[in-house]
Amino acid sequence: IHILNSNEIYESDKDNSILTSDVESMYPNNMINYKTFRYLDVLETFKETKDERIVAKKQGDKGKDATYKLILNSTSGLIDSPFSWLYYPEGAMKLRLMGQLVITKVIEEVVLANFKLIGANTDGVEVIVPNHRKDEYYKIIDNVGKYFDLKFEHEKYQKIVYANVNGYIAILESGKTKKKGAFFITTADLGSSCNSLIMPLALEEYYINGTKIEDFIKSQKNI
């Protein structure tokens, strides 16, 4: 599920908040909940890995946390790959359908309660919520989570700027930024080209600090 966003800007104000609600570890949890493995002993090992990752995350062991997260999330692709011994297309289909059913249910409940949905993708939604209705909103989302045996994580955005659903920059309540897509990623990944990074850098400076794009570009000395 992906909502259609195109060049949109939303900001929280004194009356309304932009809230984002994501399923915590959606794929790993649904793989366990719906037993999407061909072999049950693999399922048990997967559960143990997930539990160990949670412990590592709580203990602040970033290396182990990141490694185990990669193992857990990549497994969802392996059950859908005919080149993997974990291949199990029936399980992969169950995983995809149930995951999207969860988000569809969230969207339904949010819309029926007359909240304004502005974003939705694989594992979460962004919603404009009147400040006096926050508790009502959290209750709706968390009830969906309980129904599907999942937990949701909630954050508030000061502002979100969409190029599209997979390209945005959001300013969290803490002041940190969350970025996705070629328009807004300001550091090149390993193996990616550094060409044209001036564009996302200029856009970030413009949308966060209001710096004119031409002024920012002229101030840069790194060829």
C-alpha cells in the first residue's frame, strides 16, 4: 500500500499535530504470528534471533542490533526467492497480504473517525490529528495493534515535505530529521555516486532553515 503524494507540505501548529505511526518490526512479527516458514525449526531459530535483537537494542549494543535487524528483515525476501533454501511462496504471500491488511485496517479506522490521512506506506501512516483528540487517535491505532498482535510506534513531526511517498524530509519534534528518496538523501551510500548531492543539500537547507537555494549554492566551496 502506498498513498499518492505529490509535492505536498504539512506542518504541525497550535491546534493540530502531524503524527506518524509505524508497526514495530512488522515483517519479523508477522512472520512469527502467521508461521510463514516451511520448516518449524527455522521458525524457532528466527524467534530466538528476534528476542536476542530486542535485548541488544535495549542494552545499546548497536552493532549486534544492526546485524540482527538485517538478518530478520532480509529473511522476508529469502522466503520469496526461488534461489533460497528458505523459499516458501505460500508463506511469502501470507506475509504480504496480512501486512497490508493491517495497514488497510488502520486507514479504515482513521478515516471513519474523521482524521485526515496524509501518508501511508507498507508499515505505517501519517495523520493530522487535532491536539485535543490525540488520546482518541492513539487508542484507535493501538486497538488495531492488539487485534493483530502487533505494537505501533508513534512520533510527532513538526513538518513534512513530500516529493512523493518514497521521497520526503520530515522534521521530528526533537528537531532531528528523517529523510527518504533521491530528493532528500544528503549522503551517498556505499557504491552510489556523489554527483548532484548539492540538490538534496540545498533542499534540506531551504525547507529546514529557509535559506534561499541560490544563496546556499553560491556559499558552497566543495567542487
